[in-house]
Amino acid sequence: MPRLESSFKSNLLDYLRRNHADMCRHWFDEIEPLDIEGGVVRMLVREPVQLRYLQRCCLRQFTEAAQQVSGRLLAFRFVGTEEEFVAAPQPVQSNGNDPLPRFDEQMLLSPDYTFDTFVVGPGNRLAHAAAVAVADKPGRAYNPYFIHGGVGLGKTHLLQAITQTILRNAPTTRICYLSCGSFTDAFHESVKAGRMSDFRHRFRNVDILVIDDIHFLSKREQSQEEFFHTFNALYQAGRQVVLSSDAAPSDIPDLEERLTSRFNCGLVARVDRPCFETRVSILKTKAKVLGLEVPEDVPAYIAARIDSNIRELEGALTRVRGLAAAMDAPISLELAKAAIAADAGDNRPAGQPNIQNIVEAVTRFYDVKLTDLLSKRRHKSIALPRQICMWLARKHTRFSLEEIGGYFGGRDHTTVMHAIRTIDARCRVDQRLSGDVERLESDLSREPAPQAS
């Protein structure tokens, strides 16, 4: 069988990046070309999670690329280093005595969701540290491990990172990873079919049970009863249970007290909204995963405009990438502004500036570079404009001292407090400076706030 030349892979990836940029990842470079056998292109994927992801989500696009690059009607196949990783896991059979699949995967694991790509900040430090401990010592570190927080703050990322780490370190570990909805659906189907022994065999004979959105057990009395016994069976056997929820155990409505007690007996960790500096790091990490070249000022701009959750940040970066592709232009600050402005209206009061408006006004007024303003430079020509930015940001935006400091080169809140006091004191004795600040505020009040996502 003929081996594939390295140029084939290069041409293949170039085609995908031009025509299917949204699905491309930096780790595609690690895929190894093998051969063409019987009109089928075979490529080797050594990481099992990446292999399953490619098989389920990317086969059509790779097949299209192979046909376009070769000019032949080829099929495409991803293969792994071990045969057991090639086939998707099979459901448990009806007699209840068949072996469980190693990995019972109802929710597709994303290769993007690893500990390496998880950005740690003040709002998720405990949750991350505990997740790492659980992945390293399942059943011994924190059991159960319960993560809660708002939508789009990284709970699923941590659940998947735990799962992937355990699979990598101990491939024979029996793991069941699914949503709470899938658990309750499987329960009701088993009841109707009279196959509860299969259901219990499936969920009570695993080494690790990972369930996302466990708060959906609310008001489901029968499902709660069954999960209570499943939890007890696993816990008493020393098996790891990992759960996520939008609310803390005691705040989940209509959840039985005995389940609340079980959930609280391990470690309960909360994830909060990321601060400005963490949001910038998240955007940079996401850009790296997607293989995007992004100037330093673009993540700062997006993070200043969007402070809700990680999902919104990723959506904004996707819009920037999409506009860049549509315009066949490199990503830049101006392009990012256009992409963000193309979305729905701003939720700030009319005429209220954001931190980016303030920075732009000050850089124009003092004729300084944005990169200098955000840098560690302390020269007087930079320090004063930077302090004025901090003073205006504190007065006219809802950012905290920590977030403002993070925007300006990662400075802490004490630096921002010093800047605010300095400008207040100087404006009282320096009429020229006071006039400059008043003109800046006047300009900001006349300048319409741009649209945000």
C-alpha cells in the first residue's frame, strides 16, 4: 500500500484552514499520515479523545479535503494505536452480566477541555486545584466532588479535564460520563422496558461516575430515589463521584435532604465570573487552541467589552475570526471592533463609556501608544496618562479596582487606588490638569458608546 507523502498532510490542513476554519485546532498538526489502501486514506491519531472527536465531528470535512487535494474520489479513516480505542463504546447488553465498556461516553469529550487549556484565576482557583487532585487520586482526594456556578464559567471544562486525565493515566479505568438528563432518560426507559438490572449494572459498577448539570434532578422524585441508591453504592465502594450544578447543593429546589447531605459530605467548590485579567488569558489560550495569530490589544479589547462568562468570550472571538476570514484580512484591533459592533446593542446606559473608550480618548489626547499605556513602563509621559485612565475607569465604569489594574498591565488594586488618589490630589492644585480631565470627560460624554455583544 502506498505511503502518504508529508506534502499531502500539509495540503490537506491548508484546505481545511481555508474552508473549515471553525473546526481546525492546533493539535491537527500531530495527526500522522499513514497510507492509502483500497481508496481509503488512513491517518493515525495517538490520543484516544482526539480520535473519538475526529471520528464523530470531523470525518466529513477531512474526506472533502482529501478529495479536493488529491483530485480522486477517496474515503477517509482515522485510526488509533490500539483497536479498542477505534470503536465507539457499546451499550450494555440485556443480560446484565456483560462487561461494561471502559468508557461509557454519553457526552462527547472535547480535546479542547484539558487542564492545560484551563485558565486559573481568582474565581476558580479552588475548583481547579480540587479537580486536579481528583484526577490524580480518584476516590481518595475529594469524594464526592461537587462544582457549582453560573452558566458558561468552566464547570464542564473541569469535568472533562478530570475525565481525560484519568483516561490518559489509567486507560483501564471504567468511567461513565453523561448529563443528568441522560441519566434520568435512561432510568425511565429502563423502568418502561423492565430492565432495571441493566440500568443498575451500568451505573453502579463503574470506577468513576461523572454527571453534568445534576440540578436537573430537581422535582424528579423517582430519579432522585434511584440516584440516591446509585450514589450510596459507589460511595461505599470507594468509587469517585463528580458532579456539576448551576447551584450549590442546598440551593437546588425540591432536592431531597438526604441527597443534599450526600453532596455536601465531600468538597463543594464554586466557580465565579472571571476577572478582567483572567478573561484576557482565556482569550489568548482559546486563540492558541484555534491556531489564531491575535495582536495583544485584541484580547484586551474583547475582555473589556464582555464580562459575563467564558462562552460569551469564545463567541466574540469566533465572530472576530469569522469576519477576518470573510474579509481575507489579518485579525487586528479595528477588525475586532467591527466584529463586536456588528452584534446586538450595548446594555450600558446611553452615553456611558467603557474602558476601551477611555483608553482611546486618553491615547489620542496625550499622543501615546496603547501598548505603552498597558506596559510596565513608568516614565512620566506614560505614567500620568495611565493614572488618568484608571481614574476615569473607576468613575465611569463598573469595573472593580482589580479588573482595572489587570487591564493596565496586570497591576494590583493598590496601584489603582494610588492612581485615583494622585489624580484627585493633583486636580485640586493643578488647574491645567483639572482642565485636561474635564475635557476628556466632556469628550467621553459626547462620544456614543459602541455596540457590544
